[in-house]
Amino acid sequence: MHTAFIGLGSNLGAPEAQLRRAIAALAELPQSRLLAASSLYRSAPVGNADQADFVNAVVQVCTALAPQALLEALLQTEQRFGRERSFRNAPRTLDLDLLLYDAQRIAVPGLELPHPRMHERAFVLAPLVEIAPDCTIPGRGRAAALLARCAGQSVERLSAE
């Protein structure tokens, strides 16, 4: 079994409800078990600033799926939630990013691990550190130290319902 971390984001429809439903869907991934889910966090959009704020989270799963098979399952889940890829950094109903898979470093078409920009983004690092405070990003260092470098980025932990 392997440990993977998945980033979730949404800014269309009802983002908080979308993420709660998506976390439940991730708990049903084949050959996998949900180990932890972070709180929800609100953040400003990156890239295309002319859109609504995002709601983000990170989950940890234990899985027997290979990295590419897990990524394919995530892409299928996005489609079930109505994800459309109209342009880069477009608003979305659900975005699922495979962030880490054990301590593996992978660079193949369509999949790069660790996720290539996760170490620069507070909206990924804050929920990651919440559920895995000692997490290390291969080739980058401790997630908590990387989060401290993102102090200028606005990310707000949302209260639980």
C-alpha cells in the first residue's frame, strides 16, 4: 500500500458543498482508503484573478493503485463533478491534484510528482500541514517550512459546519 496526498479545489456552484461531496467520493476510490481530510480553506485565485475565491482542502489516502491509475481515477471524479477545462486557471466545479505519492519523484507526460507548484502555494501547504505536520516534499523540504515562506499569501481556514 502507498500513501498519497490529493489537493482539492472549487470555486463554482457551492464550493464548500462540492468539496465535502468530493471528499466522500475520494473515500470510495477503488483499492484505497481515506486516512485524513483537512479543514476547508478559502484562497484567492492564482493566475486568472477575475473569478471567485477558491475553497481548498487536502486529503491523505492509502492506496494500492499505481500513480497513473490514481491520477486517472481523480480525473474521472472531476468529470463526474462537471469539470470543464475551457482554459488554463479557469473557474472550476472541482479540481483534484495528485500532490504526493509516497516519496516518489515522477516526471512522465501528464504526471509530475511531487506536484510541480505545490511548494509555492499556501492553499495547498496549509491544509497539508494540518493533516501531516511532519510531511516532507521530496526535493523541496518540510512542508511547514515551505508554508512559512508563503506568509504573504492569503489563506483562511473556514469553520466547520
